Amino acid sequence: MDSRRLEHFLAAFRHGSLGRAAAELHISQPGLSKSIRQLERELEVKLFERTPMGLQPTVFGEALATHASSVQSELDSASREIAMLRGAAKGVVRIGVTPSVAASLMPVFAAIGVPGGIIAYIFSTSQTFLDVLAIAGGLGTMVGLAAYPDGLAARMAYDARRLRGWLKARLARYLPFASGPSTAPNLEAGQSIAAVRRSEHELRVDGLEVRFGGVVALDGVSLSVRSGEILALIGPNGAGKTTLIDAVTGLAPCHAGTICLDGERIEAWPVARRARAGIARSFQSLELFDDMTVEENLRAAAERPASWSYIGDLVRPANPPLPVPALRAIEDFRLGNDLHRLPEELSFGRRRMVGIVRAVAAQPSVILLDEPAAGLDESESLELAGLLRMLAEARGLAVLLIEHDMNLVMSVSDRVVALDFGRKIAQGSPGEVRHDRAVIDAYLGAGAPLDPSPPRLALPGRGR
């Protein structure tokens, strides 16, 4: 509400005449009448009405005149707050924040400084010390949740582990026996360190149940995959394969059962924590960032920024180099010439490769691939098969593969698990599952004949 229009209204209310009020205010009578009409439109009420006795205030006019002093006080307070907010925004721009960022910060300043906001509430004379303390505690809780989304207890445990490791390293410099027994792996004759590392990581799912309303998508499914191993998950459409990956990565709820990574239960962990722990995935529908280059897609998965870096990037965005595992994956999948291209400029097969490399760039210990060969021709499938074996054998990753290409599955997998209607119907070696009666019935229908000689991909250097 404009304070000048309120002053014009009060003058007309006192004199009961537009002429005398205009003379007092030293303005024209039409100008005064226009100002009052604008105030009526702003308030959406009628303030005066003309009667045979002259200009008379309405009920709304009398109410406004009665409370005019308090309304004027609020207007003055609001004007001061608005001036303060404008000054704060100018100060933000002066210290180097762009105007767009300053505009995005305006709601924050408004919530703090407007009448009835936090500052006004704190410095109100009617508030006690306990009221102010409650506000400070609430603000501290909000800041704590933003800084430590996993909770203060998790942060304290992390700091304690770091302190214990630092103390242990310092003691080991002066007291060699303080470092404890050697943790180096015991190698058998002819055994390599890479072979030992294969058993370092394990994803285990026991009795997993996922429901969507009354629909049971997974019913007591159990499986495990270790480093250096490819476990294929097969089944007809709607069997629950992608739902299992969603549950492992935290995108679908786990209603029963356990999900363990290296012996630690993770089914209650948020998605980000599971990803940081070493679980990565590709998507059946690719889910690439189409407005970002291939390199930027890979960087989004490879970077592990600190919490404060998001604030620093508003002023000076960082552009660190890609980590070594990401560079190796780019070389292995031959994406070097595509780094500065957008995903939409690539063929569908190349976009599939980008999705896999993005998962590998996150430096996982377990990688979950959802139909990576969908849409690939025979030569591209053969190339993908070799790359999958490389991820398991050379990189030591635990690979969970969902695929409908049985030629690919039977050629690269170490073990196969078959699902149907959310239940596990078979597991074993590729040959055993291929000839399992329940699997054949699920794919081809009951009574279908067995196929004694399934086709196989000829992988270089791999005889099966």
C-alpha cells in the first residue's frame, strides 16, 4: 500500500470533502480523487460513497481510518527493510557474485529481513532469551543437516577413524611394532596379487523383497557377486531384473531381506552413500546428460567434490583433470575422439559405451549393467564382450550383468541367475542354466525342446 495514497484518504476522511482535503494537501481535486480510486482498487474495497449529505466513508473506510496509524507503522518498517535488502544485494554483487546468483539469494535475505522474519523476531522486545536460543538451535540443526546429510554421528565416526589412522602412522615411525601384524595378503605359490584382490569385494543379496502396492516385484531373491566375476541376471520382461538393480542402488525400496557390500548392510543407506561406497550402474535407457559433452558426462561421475566446493564454484568453477581410472576407461572403450561431442551426435552403440564408461569412471568395486548390448549389432556385441571380461579380469570389478542377448550371456558369464515373476528359478554355470527346464519353460513355454548346442561368441584368448 502506498503511504501517499493513505495520506490522501485520511485527509478526505477528516474533512468529509474532496475540495477541502485537496486544498490542505495542495493538490488538485481530480488528482486527489484519482489517488483515492487507486487505493480502492489496490484494497479491492469501496472507501467512500456519495450521499445527499455529501461524501460519507463506508464501513471499510472507517476501519482503515481507525487503524491507519498501525498500518502506517508497518509501511515504514517495510520500507526500511526493503532498503536494507537492496543494500545487501548490492554488497553481494560488489564482492564478486554475479547478478544472477545475487538474484537467487534475494529470497534468503527476504526471509531473514522482512517484517516478521528471523531478525525482526530475534530483536523483538517481547522475545525471551529462551526464544532466541530455540531459533539459534533450529538454525544450527538446518546447517548441520545441510553440511552432514549422513548425520553428525557418521561424521564423528569418520573423523575418529582418520584420527586413529593418523596416530597409528605417527607411532609407526618411532615404534615399528605399533603398526601391528602385517596386513599384506598371503600369496600361494604362483598366485598374483590381482588374483587375491578378486575376493576383496562382494555384493550379497539375501531374501530381497520389493513391493509396489499390492504387486510383488521381487520375492525372496538371493544372489552374490565377487570381484573378478561376471554374474548374469536373466529372465523374461517383467521378471524383476531392473528392479533388483534399483533396490541395490537405492532407487527402489527394500521391504524385506538384506543387501550387503563387503559384509556391511547397506539397504538403509541413501543413494549417494551407496555410490560413494563403490556401487555404480548403467541404465537401460542410457540417462546421459544430453546438453553436456561426453567428457562432462564422465566428469560428473568421476568427481568427488567436497561440500564447500559447491559454494566456491559459484564464484570460480573448478575444472580438475579426469582421474586415472576414467582416462584408462576412455582408452579401453576408444572414446578419445568423442570427448568433446554431445551424446546426441553419437551412434546408439557409442552412447551405450559412454554409459558404461561413466559407471567405470566412478571408480566402483561393483558395477551393475542394465542391458548394455541392447541395440548393438553382432560386431559391437563381440567388442562389448571382450570389454566386460577386461573389467572383471584386468580391473577386478564385480560385474552384475542384465542382458537378453543369450549369446553374449553364455559367452562372458561365470555364473547365471534366472528370474521369473520376481522369483529365482535357477542358478549355476551358463551351461547348467541354459539346459534348466524351468528356464526353458519361462522363455519358450512349457514343453519346449532343449537346445543342446547353444551359439557362443568367440572371445579372443578365452576358451569356454
